[in-house]
Amino acid sequence: MINEEKLSILMVEDSERDIDRVLQILSQGGFKTDCQCVNTTAALGDALMSRDWNIVLSDYDLPHLNAQEVLQIIRRKNLDIPLIIISSDVGEEAAEHIMALGAYDFMMKSNLARLVPAIRRSLHEVENYQRFITTQTALQKSEALFQVITSNLPGVVFQFLLTGNNQTSFPYVSDASETLLGLSPQMLMERPELFPELILPEDKKSYHQLMMMSAEQLSTWNWEGCIQVKGDSDIKWISLRATPRRVADNATLWDGIMINITRNKLAEREIARSREQLAELSSYLQRVKEQERARIACEIHDDIGGTLTAIKCELFPCMDSTARKQEFYQQKARSIESLVDRVIDSTRRISLDLRPGILDCGLVAAVQWQAKEFSDRTGIACKVSCGEDEISLDSDLAIAIFRVFQETLTNISKHANASRIQVKLIELEGLVLLEVIDNGRGITNIDMEKQDSFGIRGMRERCQQLKGNFHIAGDPGKGTKVTILIPTGSLDYQPGHVVELEGRVKGSAQLQTTVKKKKKVSRL
């Protein structure tokens, strides 16, 4: 038994005889038809909207409806239904005209031998057209999605072609090339040699070698190198990643992306530089620690040890059984007392070197004491201005700030050639501000970047460990300013917050005004 094809037919016809004949031919051709007949414009419009039709068969010219009007109604309703004209008496000119307007086929009622093949061909054409529209729509969506993705990627998406005779081209380049390479996509596709010209000479060899290796082995093309865009003084680091595949004529086509990794490279270099500086600082601190241990051991051995030996020597004659005058023992007692006083003084001096006892009186008192001792020792006038009589800090934080102050004074005495120092110590919004200004020769960037500038490096590292900020700046011939901001611990400050607050701290007048306002509020 032959399976019949279902066919929904809308016939524009008013002859019952012609309708029956058409349906009989379709039945013989293997179609199981579902047919509706109309012969007016209104009936045609209602039928077209009532259901889906596979095909429309229409007479060329009915009293109330003609084939041209049928075409117009189908198009007006945006329907893709094939129309075949079946007419009784129409000339070739009219047939050509209606076919030009969009009819799928035209045949005479007296000869319907082509009706079944014409219907099958029309249905096949409609099916192919619908597939084409579906494919085209999907392609447009895919292209739109691709454009959205490439426009939001942090780099240049590209296709790169290497032919068998080593000719290169860019079949596709995304719009980001204008920003990254300074070349428009059209320019790069027309003149592919412009990209290698951007590569610095020392990186061109690796670029070419890795490209050829990727083409030969069909392995991923990974290259990193520097480029310089024409008219731009800055050098950019580029990371190129592309996957190859063979295409026609033994050519190689890469699909890939180029990304600007300059920031990452600079960060890597800065991290490596920081690690190197930390290693040098750690080695330096270890040496200083060993030197300090040696100095303390030497002082204990030479000073305290020597004095204790002298005491023992003074006591030794007093321990035998020889009878001596009272004046002898009195003289020994006075000598031993003097030696004991010397031991006490040496012990106090060594203890003060290790940790000044004045720190027990608070950071403000310790800074004032250190400034006076420094001034007495070096002859450099040192004026201290404090916003508070005392700043409440834990001992570890107070010692850290005090050590930074000591190191600052040491650097001034060694390098600044200054005659006057101004020190400001203020507590402000949960931060301790220490500012030291001298009128010396002024530190330069070269001075700060010296390999042996361990003092500045150590102060900066100490401040960072305390979640604070350290800043030093010099004006040649006018002096140097050192500023540190350290959280007191009463507020949860992050380094970024400290830097932000530092930007708001402008000059002593503003600081003093802020401090006075704080005092006034606290009294209220």
C-alpha cells in the first residue's frame, strides 16, 4: 500500500467541475488532500488566517477575484505559501507577468499533466527557502553574538593566514586593534606586514620562530613580546595566543587573541624588584643584628666584665687570714663601691641603647627626649610640636614609631647637612601622624633608589607592616620631608584608607585646626 502525502490546498475557483478534476489528479498523484475553495477577496483573507496551507491553486481571472489580487493578499499577510495559476485561456504575456510578480508556476486547465510535479517542486522550494531563512537568522544571531563577545574581550580577536609560499594575511581582525595596535582592522587586513613592524627588534626573531613551529607542528602559537605603536613613546607587552588548522592549498589558519599584558609584566617586575629589595634588607638587618650583638657582647665583656674582674681583685686580699688595719678595708670598700657604680652605669647605658626607658612615659615624651638628646649630640636645632600631651598606644606600636623617628634623625645627621629640624606628632582620626622636616640639601630620587638605602627601605617596610603609609620627598637645596601615618588600632583602617586620608592632610594649619576642633568636641 502506497503511503499518501497529506496536502492542505486552498483553491481560488468557482467551477465545481474544475475543482473535482484537480482533486482527482492530485489523488492519483499520491496526495491525500484537504481542500477549501473560495472565490472572493473576503473569503480568501479569512481562509488564509484560519489555518496553515501547503499551497494555493488559483484561476487567473474570476469575476470577483484575480490572480494578481491573490498574490497581493498573500504578501500583505506576510505568508510564504506557493501560488500556482491554473487558467483556461490566458496569453503568454499575461503568464510571464504573473510569474514575474511571484507566482511559482502557470499552467492551462486543458493540460494538467505537470500539476503534481509542479506542486512537489513548489513545496520543495518553499522548504529550502525556509531552511535558508532559518540558517540566515541563526547566522545573523551568531554574528551578532560574536561581535558582542569580541567587543567586550580585553584584546584583539583575529584570524591569521600563512600560505604555502609564506605569504601572510589577516582574514579577520576585531575593532579592538585600533586601541591596542593603533591600526584599524581594515588597515591591518589590507597591509598585514604592519603588525610585525610594530614588534621591537629583539622580539621579532622569537615571533617568527614560534609562528613557523606552530605551523609545522599544528601546535598552539604562544608568543609574548614588546611592541611600540607609531607615535607612542610607551612600549606595550603583548601576549598572543592562537590555535592553528590546515586549510586549502596547504595553508595554515590561526584563530587567536592578542592581549595587552603590560600591567602584568610591570607588576611582575615590581614584585621581583620588591623581593630582591626585601632579601637585601633582610640580609642587611641580619648583619646589623649580628653587629649589634657583637657590640653589646664587647661592651659587656670589656666594660661590665672588666669592672667585675676589678671588683674580684679588690675583694681577693680581703678574703685571706692576714691581719690588716681598718683603713685598708675602708679603702677597699670605697674602691669596690666605685666599681659597682660603674657597673650600674654601664648596665643602664646598655639597657637604654636596647630600649629607652622613656618609652614607659609614652610616645610623646620619648620623641621629645630623643629630639633633645639628638640636638645636644649633633648641635642641630630640633623643635618638636605635639597636638596632645599624650597619645595612648600599645607598647609595640609606640616602639615601632619611635624607631622610625630614630632612623629618620640618623639619616638627617648622616646625609642632610641640616641646621634645623621641625617635628610634628599628632593623633588624628584614629591615626598617628609623624612629620619630620629638615632644611638640608634635600633628598633626590637617585638617593632613594640606591642599592644601599636600607634606612629608607626599612622605615617603609616597618610602616607597611603596621598597615600605615610612609612618604619621603625632597626639594634640592630646601630640605626633606618625611611623613608617616600609622593606624592607632582604635579604627579598622586599611592601607588604601590611610592613603586617602593622607591626601586630605594638607599642611600644619589644617592639622592644628582639626586637632583643636577635636579637643573642643571632647570638652563638650
